[in-house]
Amino acid sequence: MMKLLAISDTFIPADTMRSGLAPLAQLGVEIEVRDWAHATAKELQQDNLAVEKGGPEAVALPAALMAGVEEFDIVVMQFAPIGRRFIEAARRLRVIGVLRTGTENVDVAFATQRGIAVMNTPGRLARAVAECTVGLILAEIRNLARAHAKLRQGIWEKRFPNSDDIPELFLRTVGLVGYGAVAQLVAGYLQSFGSRIIAYDPYFRGDPAPAQMVDLPTLMKESDVVSIHARLTPETEHLIGEKELSLMKRTAVLVNTARSGLVDEAALVRALRERRIMGAALDVFDVEPLPAGHPFLELDNVTITPHLAGSTRDGFRNSPVLMAGFLAKLLKGETPVPIINGVKAKMG
């Protein structure tokens, strides 16, 4: 019998993990769930940010989670760091299943060296992020958050920085930087608004409808809304910098629900402060939480939210279910499965 260690956390608790992975028991997999406990969601997010910036060795797992890991063939987790120490101890490990798209919390290079397959869960929060993206677009161009804040102060305010050119999305051009699962959902939503949709993604293959693929300069020049959806890699860091921002229309807005590092934050602050673009809506930042006195807290042409685009109960709850399906295919020798490091796991 194969043994699977599932590491739950604040966002995917033990009962959700257990029920989502339960179908694997029918395939002869023994499942044990251990909790990576944090007192608050904020503490978990701080550990997650530390791992994203410093790698899987930046945060040590408690001894209770490491006990007896040499007995397990599969480990499944969301944010828990799986570094060299864990992999060396887990001598039987064949598969690491990450319950999100990014795998920053796994030492993928060392896992590959040891012949361990690393799987992710592509698109598991795509709908949550896509819906929030459309909400942020509307909030920024229609001043929804700003108007709400003024009314809470007892001010009936109807004049804002974009009041002379408030658009509708009908026939407006929305440019999607990156055209993966999230962006494709956003494109479908915007199609119902009657928007013209263009996209830039040099890695995309297939039919992009309803979007039209263009190069990045064209997207930046023609878009009324630029929405960021690319993966953050060394090649895409500051993909949107001073040069790209300078190509945008003065009436255009930039929306980022992906990763802060995709945009040169300092350059964006300058563009907003100097009114070289109309506004921005941001869910991600270089430093989180935003420190006191940060320009984004003071500018009147930006909508900000505290990194919550993917935070829906449905998205987290469905992640173990999706992973169970991928693992079941792997156990049956079926394809395709989302192995991101090219290692063919030997499950027999």
C-alpha cells in the first residue's frame, strides 16, 4: 500500500484535505493528514511570503510534521515548505503534489535530482482571481471604492481624477498580459461586456478566441485597461517597466492581480503621481502588508486590496479534489498530468 502525507493549513484545513483526497483510498493509498498550524491567517501569509522570497529553506517545518516522513511515497501540501531537508529524509518519496500553481515552496531542482515528480494544481484559483480582476477593473474605472470611502466620511463626492473620461467596457480595448487560465476566464467575462480583447503571451499555443494576440508594445499602446496575468520568472520580472508604462494612454488603467514583481512598482507610482496614466487597481505589492506612508496609501487614483483575489472558499476547497484526480490518473498510468519538472513517477 502506498502512503500519502497531506499537510493541511489555515486555508485548507484537515477535514477539507481529508475529504478531497479520500477517493485515493479506493486505489490503495493510505492517507495521513497533519496540520501546519498557525495562530492566524496573517502568520501563515507571512511564512508564505518568506518562502516565496527566500525559498523552501527560509521557514523550517515543526518536528511533528517531519516525524516518520521516510514512510511516505507521496506528499501533498499547499504552502508548507518542502526543502532539501524534507526530501532527504523522505527516502521513499516519489511525488510532491502542490495545491496551487506556483511551486516556490518546493526545492524542485533537488526533487528532480532525486527522481521525484513535482505536480502543481493549475487553474485551481483561476475563477476566483478572474472574477476579482473584473471587479477591480470596474471598481477603478467607476470609482466604486473611492465613492464608498467618501460616503463613509459623510461626503457626497461625484468628482474624481477620471471624472472627465469615465468609460464603459463596451467596445473598449482590454489588454491581457499573459494568457493562461485566469486571463482566458477574464476574456470570456469581458466578451459579455462587449469589450475588444487583446493579449500578449509568447508561450501561448492554440486558438486565443475571444482575444487577439499582439506584441507587448501594441498591447500597451492600444489598451484602455491593461490587466496583468503572467507568471513571475526571472525573465518576466519588471516585464512592465518605465518603457511599457510610457506607451499607455493617459486615460488607461493598469490592473494587477498576479504578482507584484511583474510590474516596476516605483515606475508605476511615478506614472500615477504624474497622471501619465489614469489609474491602477492592485491586489499585490512588493512589500506586504503595505507599510505606513506608502504612496499607494496616499494616491487618489489607485484602488488597492490586501492580496485577496484568490481567497474564496470554493477555490481552496476544490484544490485537494483536483489533486486527487491528478494523482488517480498518475496511479493508473494515464495522461496528461501536471508534472512540472519532467520526472516520470514510478508508481507501480
